[in-house]
Amino acid sequence: MKYLDEFRDPVAAHALVEQIRDRATRQWTLMEVCGGQTHSIIRNGIDQLLDGVVEFIHGPGCPVCVTPLEVIDRALTIAARDEVIFCSFGDMLRVPGSREDLFSVRARGGDVRVVYSPLDAVRIAADNPDKEVVFFGVGFETTAPANAMSVLHAQRLGLVNFSMLVSHVLVPPAMTAILSSPTNRVQGFLAAGHVCSVMGTDQYGPLVERYRVPIVVTGFEPLDLLEGVRQAVDLLETGTPELRNAYPRAVSAAGNTVAQQTLADVFTVVDRQWRGIGMIPQSGWALSKRYAAFDAEIRFGVGHLEVSESADCHAGEVLQGMLKPNECPAFGKTCTPRNPLGATMVSSEGACAAYYHFRRLTIGAGHV
Ligand code: SF4
């Protein structure tokens, strides 16, 4: 497949692995903050190819996994209302709330629909003027521009029955929280290429300067990841904390400035709870006051809910790189993709699901 096969070439991949192995004088600890990269690393066996040279720890880069329990419970409360058509990307439907998930609400008769774009939800609102249509707007800087556009589109259409339950999160504050933690083990970061295609690489410069840690912006295919690792290991070996862009075919220093202007118009930066981690200051986006009429949290009055997380789930430690998924006592026993205890076992980007699907079942085997 053109534009993909050339980034999956096994001969080139093995050459990069050899270069990394030759360059490394010790084992280095890298963190990727993107569930797509986590799955690509595990699916392609990059962790095993670099065993003993690079330890990968998987950061809070799965949007489904870090969406706070309170927000899931708000979604469940809103979706259960008779007048509501609740629209979401499919991977949110099985994320457990305090007591149930969106599939359970749908099984009881709730109108919960899977959509492939927030604009689909706007169209559903236009087609159903007697219903309240709510879109579940979660994710990182990658999904936010389309969500912002859908709010603007609904406004242009004059729709008064469309709203959005927003829980966006931002990568740099999460990296700051990890680097500031007394338990931090991260020596270098692979930054997510798609986030940087929107926001640019410049936003990571202050992190490199403040924490003296190399950050390499990296893509998602095996050769992209190996090239990012190669550059990160090179910077670590030479003691050079630098920002590098190993994904220049998609990412620029400034990013997509048109998208950034739209985001600044529609959203405002707020403190945000991260599931399993807690409050990270200034780490999320909420709808700005200008667009409060589209805020589902206000429209349905679901600001304050009591929540209770499963005591058996250690996803917070997994998301901070303090625990490997297969070190969780529930992994593969009481917690499986079919019966997940935590969001990291549900999502197609979750680290626990990656370890389960790609058979990293034994602690120490294929150490990541
Ligand atoms: S294996 Fe299951 S219970 Fe353990 S941390 Fe992952 S999601 Fe939570």
C-alpha cells in the first residue's frame, strides 16, 4: 500500500534496530504519550526487538482511558433521558462508569448512537428537531478541531437542539505532571505526531529546557517509531536535551494555525481531572463562555455527581508508567477486554488492551 508499505519495510526496520543497539551503552527509558503509538510498538514487537536497550513505558495517551469517571457518569445520566439522542465514537460505549456503561443505557432503551464524526451528530440534530442531540466530545488536541468545527457549524445552522459534553485533554501539561513527579522514571519522550500536526512542535521547547529531557516528535508506523527511538537514544547517549522532529512529512514547528485559532475561539483552557491520575492544572479544554449555549453539562445540569472507581483497577499507575499492565493482579483474570474493570482494557488504544491482545501475558516476557 503506497505511503504505508515503505514505512513497514522489515529490512529497513532491522537496520534501524541494529543502529539503536550499536549506539546504546545502557538501557534507556522512553515514554510515548499516545495510545496509537503504544499499540504500534506492541503489535510490531518493537519492545521485544529493543529488549535490554530501551524500556518503553506507556503514558496517558489514550483519550478514552483518561476521560474522568465523573464525565462518563455525566454521559450516562444524559444518555438515559427520554428526549436525548446521545452520539459518541464507538470506543466510549464500553468504558465503565461508576455503575454501568453506555451499552447498558442503550440496552435499556436509551437512544445511544455511534457516529464517525461530530458533524454526523450535527446532521442528526438537524434531522430531529424534536430531540436533544448530544455529542460526546473527548480526546486530545487531535480530535478537538473537528469538535470545535461542529459547534460552529451547529451555530451557523441555527440549531438549538445540539450540544456537546466536552472533556478534552492536553498533552504538554500531562508531560509536565509526569516530569514533576517524584516517581518519574522517564528519560526521554516520543511525542505524538498527530498532536503536533495540529499544535506544532514549538510547544515542547519549554519542557525540554525546563526538565533537560529530550523529546522526539514521532510518527506511528514501525520505521517512524524506530527512527524516533534512534534519535532519542542518540540524544541521551550524547547528553543533549533537544527537541527533534522525526516526523517532518506531517509536522511543522508552527502546526496548523487555522485549527489553533478555531480552538482558541471555541474552547478555553481549564483544570482537568484525568482518570486514574487526578487533577492536572490547565490540562484541558472546555467550551468557552461564548459557546455556553452548546454546553451539555450546563444544559442538563449534571455538573456535580458522586462517583466510585473500582478499587481493583490500577490504571492510574499504568498511565503514569509505574506499573506494567501485566503486573496488575486483575490483568487477564478478572479484567479482560470482554469484562473490563478499567478504561485501559477497553479502548483500542489502551495499554492494558494492547498487552492482552498482543500476548504480553507474562511479567518479564518481552519486557516493555
Ligand atoms: S488490567 Fe484491568 S484492572 Fe488492571 S489496570 Fe488494566 S484496566 Fe485496570
